[in-house]
Amino acid sequence: MSDRTRYIFVTGGVVSSLGKGIAASSIGLLLKRRGLRVANMKIDPYLNVDPGTMSPFQHGEVFVLDDGSETDLDLGHYERFLDESLTRDHNVTTGQIYNTVITRERRGDYLGATVQVIPHITEEIKNRIKKFEKIEDKPDVIIVEIGGTVGDIESLPFLEAIRQLGQEEGPDRSMFIHVTLVPYVRTAGEFKTKPTQHSVRELREIGIQPNMLLCRSAKPLSDSLRQKISLFCSVPPRAVISAEDVSTIYEVPLKYYAQKADEIISKHFGWELPDPDMMDWEGMVEKIHNPERSIKIGICGKYVNLRDAYKSIIEAFAHGGVYSNAEVNLVWVSSEDIKQRGADKFLHDMDGLLIPGGFGERGVEGKIEAIRYVRERNIPFFGICLGMQCAVIEFARNVCGLKDAHSYEFYRELKHPVIHLMADQEGVTELGGTMRLGAYPCVIDKKTRTYEAYRDTEIHERHRHRYELNNAYRDMLVESGLTMAGISPDGRLVEIVELPEHRWFIGVQFHPELKSRPTRPHPLFREFVRASVKYHDEKRDRVLDDSDKPADYTRSTQ
């Protein structure tokens, strides 16, 4: 194997949301397990510089990296599957490309030339992709996912750039993988290959011939159907991979492996590599499919109708469930519903409650009421970012007696702003990339459940916030029973709070879900799920004990 980096370009056709990110992540996992150094990269064809200012309803979760970059949620899949931390260089947008080119034009770098999409924009795109070749520990293969769908106007410069790059590198150092749809028409009782044929034809008109097709479908494709697709799309039959729906995304690489997708890629590049060791991955998927028990965790937020807004949280619960051999059923509860109809209606049978991060005042009172409900009933609780802040507000109101305690984020005229704007956020007017972003250290008190989870006195976790616990109220909160379990090294920022007398009650200012991995769950999610499983089992045992008691005793206790 030569020391030249290879390139795999992943495109999508027919419709969006086919799972290009999962496909790119799965291919990356298989190649890494064969011993290669792999880099995954996402190119998004929107004019925003990054998704940091975009609504979750439009773009889903913003995935924050260690270096503070606000990136596309697919980078979360890359990190989880590869078990590696990425950087800002792994996510490129049209906004970044045009911003760089226009800045250079204003400086006069182009020496008076007319600046055009070709060659200036396409050259900058290629420079971003090839940037990894210049690092010391450069990857053996770079997997580049092109966002959007073939045929989108905004994707054309990127498709032209990878066409050029493929031509420059040659067929032995570049490969094109196209993710497409093979719909099943129920009334006709058959799969239809025409959408895939048209999508590949459109790609070929641009000048790109795919080397492999990942065919998304409701059910596995027959050999005859794959033969047909092969014939019309000029792709070898064995390179037409059936990518049918699965119950968990972590099954996808195993499906590709069974069809020898990684072997086909290795032969394309002339690599002689050992088979990937997937034993631990197979064991993890087996536990997902066959859990020993089932628990219910409530998630109370304002984006509950949009699951992608909480993508990393969903996956972190899956990882924690595997560790405890439990199926974690997430019950999505609108904080507005709790405010209007009460917490008991929605939370009475939950084994745990999580309040996730978020922005804006809408739904906050419902979150605070939900926290009060589980605190008073000793139900496991986990608060993340705004969830922690709501826990502090609830504690200040109902334990410390500060009835009008609230956050400065929502109300400027407050008698008790127990949550206040961070000092370094004073005077900040621009929204994009100006929050406290990225990984920061935190010192953990050894006499806490948090330490029992981490087994370390210093951790590094990723942040995305502007507001913090107001230190003017720290002593009062501690005196009333709230433990400051984690503090920034300079002692200024409270990172973690917990209630030591509670079954499991922890709030964190950072986002632990961003660092959870399928075979290595985040310590806090692992322990929260374990505490919820224990609570579930105790409730079950109480019910069983009550069923053995005499009827008159049961009546006397009601």
C-alpha cells in the first residue's frame, strides 16, 4: 500500500434523509477495523457558515466538537462509529467556502482575475478536502460525504469539485459511492428501480460514474433486482449493496460487512488487509436486540416533535442501555403540556427524567414543575445545560424559599437571578460562534456520585451556553443541601450540581451526550440508566410484595 491518501466520495440521490451519514460512518468503521487510518468529512451546501444559528426544526441538533466548532449532526455519527474526536476541518459549508474566496478577492489575492465558481470556488473546495494530506499523521483514506441530493443547484459546485478531484487522483485512488432509494410500491407489490436509474443517470451527466451503490429499501433486495440495477447503472452486481431498513443504526455496518462492502473497497484500492474484528460490535447489537429488561425515561423539552434535535441524547441512552442490558424507551413529554395539565399525568410511571439543553423561555415553567415532581418523589433525574439551570431555579424556589428565582436569560428585572450571564458574554452581540463552546476542564469533588461515575477528579466536557449559576447564590444553595459536585479549575464556574440525599439527581452545565460511544457509554448516561433500572426493579418488587399481602391490609394503607 502506497503512502498516498485515497478518497471515497459519498453522494445521495432521489430524496434526502436516506442516511448518507450513517453509510459514511459504517464504511469508516469497517475500514478502521481493517487497520486503516480513516478521516470522515461532511460538506454541507448551505450558505450558513455553520449550523450554530439555525433552528433545530430546520437542521436538527448542532454537534459541538472539542475545539468549539458547531457542526452538522452527522459528525456525531462519525465520532460515535469511529470512536474518535474530530475538528473543525471535518465539516465544510458553502458559507465557509464563499467567505474564504471573497476575503481573498478583497485582499487582491487573485491579481485582478474575474472570480468564478470554476475554478476559484471548486479549487477552494478541493483545498479543504486535501488539507488532511498535509498533517503529520495523515489518513490512509478520507471519506467525504456530500450533503443534499444530486440535482440540487446548491450541490453542483461540490459535485464538480469531487469530479475534478477524482480525475486528478485517478481511479485507483478515488471511489464514488452513491446512496439511492429503491421504493416498494405496495399496490403493485414490487420494488421500483427507476428512481435509482434516474439518479445515477443524473450523476453520470455531471461526469461521475459511481463505483458502488447503497440501495435504501424497506426490505432486502433480491439478487435479480440487484442484477437489474447493475445492468442499467453500469455498476458490478456485487457492488450493488442492499441497505434495507434496520431496527438500530448500529446494525448497518454489519449488513455492509455481510455483503463484503469493505472487501470491495479494499480491492478497488489494491489493499491487502486483514478482515475487520467486529466481535464487540456484534455483541453490542445483540444486546440492543435482546435486552433483559425495559425501562421508561421521560424527556421533557420543547422540541419533542423533532427527534433530530436530540440525536446525541437518543444515542447516548442506547449506549447506556447496552451497558445495563436494558431497553431504554424514551417517552417524549412537552414541557408546555406539563405546565398546562400537571406533571403527574405524564411522569407518574417514569423510571427517570431527563431535561435536555435548549434556548428560549417557552416551556421553562413546565420543565421546572417536572423537576419538582421527580425531586419530591425521589425519581432519578438528569439535567443537561438548561436542564441543570432549571434544576437550580426549582431548588432555589422550593427549597431555599426564593419564590421569584429565575434566569437572567428570560427576564432582565429579577430579584433573584440565580442563573446569570457569564462575565465573558457581556457585550456580545453576534450570535454565531460566540457562546462558551468546546471542551473545558472540570474538577470533581471525590465525595459525590459524579466522582463514582467518572472515577476521576478532572474531566473535560463540551459546552454550548452563555449563562451560568450565579455565584452570589452559591453559599445559600449549598447550605440548603445542593452539592457543587464539579467546578471549573479557577473556581469560577459551577459545572455540576447534585442532591446527595436523592436516589440520583445530577445536573451538568455541559453536554455529556456528545462524547458517548456505542461500546463506551458516557459515565453519566451509564449511571443514570443504571439508577433508573434499579428504581424500576424496586417499583416492580414493591408491587409484587403488595400482591402477597392480605386484602384488608392493602385497604388500610390506601
